Amino acid sequence: MNRRWKGAAAALLTTLTLTMPALGAEVAVNGNTLPSQQAWVEEGTSYITLRAFAACTPYELSWDGRYARLTSQGLDLSARPGELYITVNGRALYVEGGVRAVEGKTVLPLRVLARATGARLSWDGASATALLATEGAAPASASYHEEDLYWLSRVISAESRGEPLLGQIAVGNVVLNRVSSKEFPNTIKAVVFDTKHGVQFEPTSNGTIYDTPTESAVLAAKLCLEGAEVVGDCLYFYAPALSAGRWIVNNRTYYTTIGCHKFYR
């Protein structure tokens, strides 16, 4: 994992993000314009029920009481209302705001479905329509290396065990932001074990960095490596209950607090 990763991920997310007016906008899947009860545009983001998506595509939809599942054509996608992610063929993709349920139907942003399935998403300004096409679509494989997942999941687990998933993603974001910054080394492992200005992550000193990571930490690491971002360009964090964080407080700009950690740019 090096600095090129972040630029590539950002470019992908930009490509899949539609900025469009909600008023009068429509959604069409494989040439079928859907009624507003099935798909709509809200605050610049297009949404669709999985039931409507399945009806317009070759994918089959099922429900086991907890998860909605789309299968067929090499795809195995699971989504649970309320969760911050979906799983796709072993990958984990972040859903900003979480998977939604509207009138008993599971709802996802079109850009998330496009990324998950490999479908083409575009915007027709003349007709104010978001267009999704699945012909020839094939879900992509994870593009990160196992070594990156290994170290990122371990530092997330050691630094934020017991934190909510959003907080664990935030810790992973700090590590990846450092990889992208010229102030720090350019690989995940090197950032984790960086000692240029002293030990950066205490788990490398007390040995907990080598503990088996929790399932939630592995999930958070996958989400981060797939482009999930929740703390912008933050490079630092600390837990007030464990440290005064004087240098960070005096020298960096506060961004937000998630769980027990404060994050700084």
C-alpha cells in the first residue's frame, strides 16, 4: 500500500458520485424509468430499493429476516438495514449514512450498487435522470494487498478495541492518511512502526499490535482499504482518558470526536 492508492480510490469515488438536483430528477435502470416510490434523488444522491433494482436486472433478491441478498452473475451481495456497509464477494463497501429501510424495503445509493456490481452509472442532464446500466457488468475484486489488511486490521484492533465501527474506521483513516502524507512513511507497515519522532502507536511497544484482530477491526480495515472516509484528512488522534495529548492539542486542528478518541488534522 503506497500513496498512489489514495488518489486512485478518490478518483473512483468521484466517478461514482452524482451531483444533481433532487427536484424533478429521475432514476432509470437498464432503460426503465422507475416511479419515485422505487427510486429517487435526495440531496444530490440517487437511491433505489433493492426490490426495484432486482426487477430491472438479472440479479435475484432474497430476504432471510435480517439481510437482503442479491445473487447471480458472479455476485453475492448482502445488505442489512442500519449497518454502515454491505458485503460483496468477500469485500466490504462503506454506505454513508447506513443501509436504509423505507416502507419495509431495503434501500441503497445507486453509486454503491454500481460499485458493487460493476454497473455503469451516469447522469443525463437534459432529462435530469440518473442512468444505471448492468449489461456486461462484473463485480470487481479487492485491489489491496493482504499485508496491508494484516497490519491495518491489527493497529485498528489494538488502538480501538471496543470502539464503534465508525470509530474503528476513523483510526484506520488516520493510518492511511499518514501513508498519503509526505510527513510520514509511504506504506501501512512503515507508518505503524514509525519511530522518527518517537513511537507513534503504543501497541508496537507493548506488543498488542501482534494480537489477533477482532472481527470488527478486520471489517473496518477492509472498509478503509476500499475507500471509506469518516475523518477527512486527519493525521492524529488520542484518547483523553488515557493521554493529555498536549502536543496534538497545541499543534494540530481539532476535527471531531468519535467514541473515546479525538481526531485532529
